Amino acid sequence: MIEIKAVSKHFGGLKAVDNVTLTINKGSITGLVGPNGAGKSTLFNLIAGLYPPSSGQIVLDGENVTGMQPYQLFAKGLLRTFQIAHEFSSMTVLENLMMVPDRQLGESLINTWLHRSKVRAQEEQVRAKAEEVIKFLKISHVQYERAGNLSGGQKKLLELGRTMMVDAKVVLLDEVGAGVNRTLLGEIGDAILRLNQERGYTFCMIEHDIDFIARLCNPVVVLAEGKLLMQGTAEQMRNDERVIEAYLGRGLKNRATIGTGVTAGAKA
């Protein structure tokens, strides 16, 4: 679904991403991890079109999309969520979802005057879709709640719901577990798995909770100092001398530290 070909990003003399090549396969849930300063968020921002790469290519579903803007990538089915949710706080959960689809007839003042029936019919379709998403995510109890009043985990579910309002090909999840309690994190994980298994969503996710990564992701990609360090299963990552060295600066005798309940580094 996504091919990253020898991509680099330089900020002055700093190589935030250094000649990274990797593939995100269609239908996979790919985890992206690494210690502080590894270049994870920079790579995400390159894929999402927030930064142009200094060199290399990014290919989405066979099309070279290098340097395209986020709104152009959105139209092609590449969406992302953010570590800090970007909801419309004064609008309800339902209204937040109904805002997502692009080029709605009601956005034109002329259409609201001359084509009221068409505008109303489309709004009913969008509303039905939003209600379906709310039911899928099991958040019907907050459907009419203002989004600003939601908990951190509920806002992350709302972010995930936004991706369901359009025909997403691939979704970039940026620290979906940050600030979320374990119960809601489990529900978010369930929703991601269902979207992947039942609806064929492709995901790539930055996450620091290794247990969460191990539950959802195969493969796991590890970055360190802007470079691709390894790619494999979560178990291979936990037992890789290079990964342990990158996280801890010590040898295999400490490998048990990268495991249950441990978060793996901060946002980079």
C-alpha cells in the first residue's frame, strides 16, 4: 500500500530521517517504534504530506505521491490521527463525524437555496453513515455529547471514527494509546482489529506501549537515529540486540526490560 524508497529529511545539518526504505503492505497493521529522536514522527509527517522529503520517493497504492499536500492525500484515501485529538469541541460527536466527508452540497450557499431537497437527502445519508460509525465504535452513549467533554480515550475513538467516514485506504495512527486508560485502550485495539479484519483497513501506527504493539502489529518497524534498525515481529524486536542497545544502551542481559507494561520511548 505504501512504499518508502530511500527517503531522507534534513533540517539544516540534522538528518531526522536518513535513507529509509520500507514497505507497508496492504491489509497489514504495521507498528513504528523507536527511542527518543528516532525520527518516527518525522517519517509520519513525510508520509502524510506535512513535510516534503529532502530525497527519495513515497508511493501510495502504486502512485508516486512524493511532495503532495495533506488534502490531496486525503482525497486519495490516506488519513491520519494525531497524538492530541483535533476535535471540534463545541460540536457533538455526531456533528464531528458529519463534518468529515468532502464537497458536501450544503457547503454551497446557492445549493441551500436552489437545491434544498438534494442537500437534505445528502445530509440524511451522511447522518446515517455517522450513526453507523458510532454504533460500530460502541460510543452511542455519547452521540449527542459535545466532543470537548469527552475523555481522552473517547476522543481517540472519535478520531478513529473520522477515518471511517470516507473511503480510507491507509490510516496513520499517531500514539493512539497516549493518555488512555487500559479499559478504553482495549476497546480502541478491538476497533482497530475489526476495521483491519472486517473492512480491510491498512494501518501504520506509532505507539510506545509494547504490549499494545505486540497485540496488534505485524510487522514492527524500529527506527533509531533516523535510520531503519530492524523489521520483524514484536518478539523478534524484544530479543534484538540492536534494539535493546538503542533503547537501553546495554546488552541482552536487560532485554526483559522491553516487555510487559513498558512504554518504549517518547515521541520523536
